[in-house]
Amino acid sequence: MMVSFFDQFASPFFLGIPLIAVAITLPWVLFPTPSPRWVNSRLITVQTWFINRFTNQLMMPLNMGGHKWALLLTSLMLFLISINMLGLLPYTFTPTTQLSLNMGFAVPLWLATVIIGMRNQPTVALGHLLPEGTPIPLIPVLIIIETISLIIRPLALGVRLTANLTAGHLLIQLIATAVFVLLPMMPTVAILTAAVLFLLTLLEVAVAMIQAYVFVLLLSLYLQENV
């Protein structure tokens, strides 16, 4: 039983071809494209409003040098939200439950922020490793601790996204299995469990959006320290 619960996180294959590539490219196909008409449709209007609001909120703490990242961070936000939301549909696969994919996003972007900080303002970037006013005997220890905390950042980004989505999918599958098992024996309890399942599904929809936002927000905070 436990093996079948975790089978949903295995990348599906068709004729020996991993379908994770399809799951990654599908969200871009679903996005509405702007029409040549002067008046846009309601869907495109809502999408444009959401993108503008999110971009303004994300770029507000950054200076002009950090605004070059607006397109990249906004695209990543929409991509993660789309993948997470599509993964809640039945008989679908969620690529963001794979730690390798999340680390593939987190490590290069985090490394880019660090390289930008070392190139543009190396003194300030290295100054983050040692707080001001530190006693001399604690300097080596604090430098080691701050260096470890800096290196752990991309790991925390990837693990946070993976763990939250994996836990949510497991809870949904466990409660859904309990509903089917209890339905013939105790219909009343099964109905109450189904109500809990519905509320949990709504919670997972919120988690899918919030985790994508947190992932991009933390990247913007790392960028803010280095620009």
C-alpha cells in the first residue's frame, strides 16, 4: 500500500520516453495569447492585471539593476503556479514534486545572484558573512556559520517546494482512500471524511499558489542583497 502511495511521484514513461517533458511544456500551451484586436478578452485582461500587480510588488524593493530580472522572475512564477495547479487534477503528474527539478531552478538562479553580488559589490557581498561589531574570538565561527547558511539557501528553496507539494498530495490520496474504504461500512463517516477532503483540496490549491510565490519572493530577496 505504501509503495502505491508514492508511485504518484514517479515520472511516468510512455514507450520508454519520460513524460515529464510534456508535463513541463504543457503549461505554456495553456496560456492565452494576446489577440490583434484593440479590446482584449476578459481572460487576457485579468492575466495582464495579475502579471502587472505581481511584477510591481516584486520589483518594488529592488533598484533599477534588479529590474532586469522582472521578466525571468514573473515567468518563473507563472510557470510554477501552472505546474502546481495542473498537478492537482486527477491522473496528472506534478513535476515540482521532484527535488531534482526544483534544485535545477534554485541552484542556477541563486548562483547568479551570488555572482552578481561578487562582481558588482564584492565588499558588501563578503560583508554579509560577518555582522558588524562581532567580537574577535567569534569571527572565524561566524564566518563559517554564515557561509554554510549561504550555501544552504538553494537547498532550502528546493526542499521547501518539494516537501510542501509532496505532503499535500500524500494527504489527499490518504484521505481519498479512507473515503472509499469507509463508504460501504460507515457512510456517515465517509461523507464527513469527503467534506474534509474537499476542504483539504481547497487548501492545496492555496498552497500550490503560495509556494510558487514564496519560491520567487525568496529569490528576489537574495537578489536584493546583491544588487
